[in-house]
Amino acid sequence: MHYWSMEGVEEILGRRVRVDRLDGRTLERGHTKTFACWVWTNDIANIPSKHTLGVLPRGVGRVEEMEGFSPPDRRVAPPPATADYSILIHVDRVEDWTPPSPRSSHLDQSGL
């Protein structure tokens, strides 16, 4: 559910992929096993095949300080454990909108 939005999908897919819209079944959020969206890119290789999401526990990274008090111990706390989730990305259908290249005029074919 962390990436269940247009912005979340854009973060996963990267800057070379433009998210057009989320699929209607995804908007219902009935289950989180699948997530469908429509995207644009100039090369299908720009779409990653997997992504790992690391989720930190709520409240991690907050330091409580008392005003005017600086603790003598400046050691950095060890990083908290994250819950890692693997996301597999599957391209179901590709529509190629590349204009066809013009044919040579010396060929007998019509070019259709």
C-alpha cells in the first residue's frame, strides 16, 4: 500500500517512464497482490523488472532532544531493521506507436 498512487508508481518505475493512469481494479484497492497501470516509455527496457521496498518502523529517525542539553555521548545509533518487500514488475501488453519508416521510392511495393 506504500506505493498505491500515481506518485508511488512513478517512484518505482523511474524518470524514463511516464504513468498514464491506474487501472480501475487497482483503484478499488480490494487486494494488494496485483497492481495495474498504463505507462508510456520510448523503450521497454526502461521499465524495471523488479523493485525492493524497505519499510522502516513508524517513528524511526526521530530524535528527542531537551532544549539546552547536549548529551555527552555522540555515537550514532545502529540503523533500524527494515521490512523488505520484493515487487515483481510484469509487462502484460506492449503497443508500439512508432511511425513506420518510409519505404524507398525505387521499390515496387506500395509501402502499405
